[in-house]
Amino acid sequence: MLNLESLLTDEEKAIRDTAREYCQEKLLPRVLHGWRTEEFDPDVLPEMGKLGLLGPTIDGYGCAGVSSVAYGLIQREIERVDSGYRSTASVQSSLVMHPIHEFGTDAQKERFLPPLAKGEIVGAFGLTEPNHGSDPAGMETTAEEVDGGFVLNGSKTWISNAPVADVFVIWAKCKWDGKIRGFLLEKGMKGLTAPPIKNKIALRVSLTGSIFMDAVHIPHSALLQGASGLGGPFACLNSARFGISWGVMGALEDCVDRALEYALERRQFGRPLASFQLVQKKLVDAQTEVALGLLASLQVGRLKDSGALAPNMISVVKKNNCGKALLHARAVLDIFGGNACADEYHVGRHAANLQVTNTYEGTNDIHALILGRSMTGIQAFAN
């Protein structure tokens, strides 16, 4: 609607086209089966890895080293199919590979980043706890230093990829100084379990689980040495939130495309639904928000790559794009009438997923309060 194409580089267009071809030809045919059975396809991450879609902004370690905008375009194409697939990829790239690259030692980078980039191993990010979602500073998971390393105790919940993860980025409060630090745990460690959370009503093509740590012993080499305090996990979250701002626009785009096709073909009162004023308004309002949301995320991406990004800018696009995507997905869903209940039309699935994207990685309300603090200088959501 506003010619986003003219603002992309040739490389970004090529990356976008590669992602789109894969998502439409390989992911879309599987999505309804995965949605209906709540099954995660283990081939997805290796397939993405072969195309360079995992950790793409990292330079080296088998990663492509592309722009932040290119990363956003990839998330847009994945979520055009389903938010669950994008969540799986987003966790791998932004919440696992990013902290290892930013805060890890050379040995940690060499060991974990290449197989993560190829999708040969799966990563999970453990921050949210049963009693601490929007308030991570109150986390109860602890790390105690002992001879030879650390002992971790605690639990995490609503963790994407956890049931199949090979490596876990776990954030814990250190008993020796009260600071929050990151640790790398691996599948099979004694005392570490990650059972799945079943019967979800959204993100059904991705796996979600809990993480339980009962006196898990890890060596000193498992510490992410470059992260101390909440700035570590927040940097990871902001990387993921940026990708989400693009992804949800892809989901809304698919909703608009499918609603438009349906409205042109479906006839009531002797004429196409698309000929009615209220239907046209729903379509136009949704498409307008797609255009504006993508341009906002593009600007944030350019600022990110130039080093001129302020953290609150991420909250602008995460809050706006997730909220608008949910609002307008629900609006165009009305166009389908009773058929909205049928998953073969896909829009109801998107709307269910978008309810979750509006909540995770910082709720819409929390991002409003982050921006309120930025405007007023007054923190309204904590003591």
C-alpha cells in the first residue's frame, strides 16, 4: 500500500523471496496437520538452517550476517504461515543464539552457534516463572556457587522449544550477590527436566513446556560471562520483540489476503460481500495498519543497524503491531461469518495465535508502561 519494496535493498529482497518460497511451499502444506494434532515437526529447524534463516544477523559461526531488516522480513514470511513456526525460529535466533553470541565466551560460541545455525540442535530460553512473568526481577530460580561450578534450583514455565531443547539459556538469581545471570544448561543433566504443556489453544505447531531444575550441577564454563543484571535478558527480549513486530504483520497480511479473496467470492443478498461498505472498511483498516506497521518496523531496523536505536523504540513497534494485528485479525474474521469456525480458512488460527503474541515478550500493557516511563520519567509498574 505504501511501496515498502522501494525501501529494501536487493539483498533484503532476495532473502525475503527465499524465505517466502520456503514458507509457502514447505510450511503452509503442513500447518493444518500440526495445528490439529498439536505436533511439532522436527524437520522445520534443520530446513530453515540449510537456507540460512537461523541467527541470520550474526556474522560468522555459519551464520549469514545480514541486516536487521532482512531478519525482520524472514520473521514476516514465517508468521504469514503461522506464529508457532515463527516462535520456534525466533527463540532459536534471538533468545538463544543472540545471548551466546553477545555474552558467551569464545568456547561457548564455537561449540553452540554452528549447530544452532544449522538447526542440528534446538535451544530454549528460560526467564518466565510460575510466579514471575512481567516481574522477572522477582525470579525465584537461584544459582549457588560451589566447588567446581554452580548449582541451579528453580522452575520456568511457558518456555517455547523446552521439551525438545538440547541447550537451555537459563536466567537465575545468584546467591552470592543477588544479581541475575545467564547459564547454559544441556539436555540430560541430572536434575533437569522439561515436560511439555499440552492442550494449548494457540501456537499449536510449536512446542511449549516447563523447565524444572532440582540441584542441577554445572561447571564454571557454563556461565554467560558477559551478562550481569536484567540488562542481559532484556537485550535478548528486545531482539526477539523486533522480529515479532514484523512477524505479526505477516500474520495480519495473510488474514487480509484470505478475507479479501473470500469477500470477493462469497455472495449474500445477490452480491459479493466485498461490495458492502462495512466489509470494505474492515479490509481497508486492516491493510492500512499492515502498511504503517511495516514501515515503523523498517525504521526501527535501520536505526538498529546504524547503532542509533533507543530501547523504547522496540516497545513502540511491539505494542503497536501486536495490538493492531490482533484487533484487525478479529475484525476481518467477522467477514467469514459461521465459516470463521473452520480452520481451513486459516484466519481463526491466526487470531488465536495473535492473542498470544500480544501477551508474550512483554504484554501490551507492560510496553505501554515502558513508554509511559520514557515520556514522564516516572516508573508506574514496579516499586
